[in-house]
Amino acid sequence: MLNAMTSSFVARLRAQDEAAWFELWETFGPVLRSQLMKWGKGRIGPETVRDLSQETMAALSDSIDRYDPSKGARFSTWLLAIAKHVLGDEMDRRMAQKRGGSGAGSSSKAIGRNVSLDESWMLDGAARSGPGPDAEYELAVFRAKVHAALRITEKSSELVDFEVYRMRVLEGRPGKDVADAMGMSEPTVSRRLAKVRDLLRASLAQVVATYSFTEEELQEAARNGLNLAPNKEGDSLFDEAVGEIFRHGKDAGGRRPE
């Protein structure tokens, strides 16, 4: 069974909710593009990568009702399998063009519309044949979720509060420097940090719940040092982990909050 937030988000996708599609694309589009570029090894350009990542999202929407989380596959694993299939279609089309075959006149934008999802792609790593996602990819997916939570938090925070959090946590500047730059006391900096931290914990819990198809994914934040329960003793560790992920920036396939 999918959790309630995931089920609601899937329902929005199936209803062609443009806002839901934008959320999905904004969160995972950069990760897909990075992975497709890696697989393409210079054989496909940025425009084709953009088309193929969009087709991966389209194939996801077309098949999402057939996903069975009880088979053990994470959302990120399933998304990767679809992307591989879409890229394989593109490579086949190019080979057909070289041979003058029937695929010569097709467009990359048509690739993936009729993706047939083999249920074996839903199996966990122990049962599924072929290479699975590597640790770098899984970390990029998790970082994309953190970046999504940061964007949500920035929109819901007061401007000054988030600027304090940005300087102190995301940029890693000392508290005294932040206080001097913002014209406030260090205790005020701490209070504003706490407000944004609480909002970020709630946002991250929301994002993780929305995009987690398995229990393993639900526990991913804690494994990466992000304790979502309010805990004064762990606040500094939480901020440190968030700052590290943010500063990793585009190397993770994510996009920094604007």
C-alpha cells in the first residue's frame, strides 16, 4: 500500500494536474538529466537529454497504477529503470536511422510513449537481473528531495528568517558574522534559525512522504543525518547535514533554491 501522501500525489498526476507535474519535474528532472548524460557518454546532446527525461516522466505517469511497492523497488529504482528503457528506445531509433530502417523518420519526442513496463523492474536488487542504481544515483535522488524541501521552506518563511538560515547554515558562516551582517543579536539569529529549521523539518517530512514508495525510503532522511523529530541536541547535526547537501549543489543533480 502506498502511504496517503504518495497516493494523493499519484492521483494528481493521473488527473493531469499541471502543478503536480511541475513538482515532479522540478524535483527529479535534474537528476534524470544528469543520469542520462552519464549513460549517453557524449553520444546524445542536451536537447535530446531534455526530451528523454520528459518522456521518462510521461512513461511514469502512464504506468504508475501498475507499480507494486510490495515487490521491494524504491521509487528512484523504478524511475531509473524507465529512463534506461527510454534511452534504449532512442539508441535503437538511431541505429535504425543508420541502417535506413523504419525508425529513420521518428522523433525523439515520441520515444517512451508506449513503454511496456516489465514487472521484474519492480523487484528489489536481490531478485532483479541486471545492474541496479548505484549509491551515487540514490544519493542524488535524496539530495533532490532535500532541495525540494528547501524551496518549499523558503516560500513559506519570512524573508529575513530564511536569509539568516541561508547565511548561517547553507553558506556555513559563523553566527557572529551573520548577526553583524543582519544587524541583530546572536540570540535573535538563533531564534530565527530555529523557526526556519522547524519549517524545514516539516517540509522535508512532507517531501519524503510524497515520494517514498517503500518503508526504506521513509527512513532515508534519518540515515543521512536528518532527524525529522524536533531535538535540540540534534539540531546542529541536522543543520550541518542540510548545509553539506546544499553546498554540494548541482553536482548532486539538484538545483539550489532561488
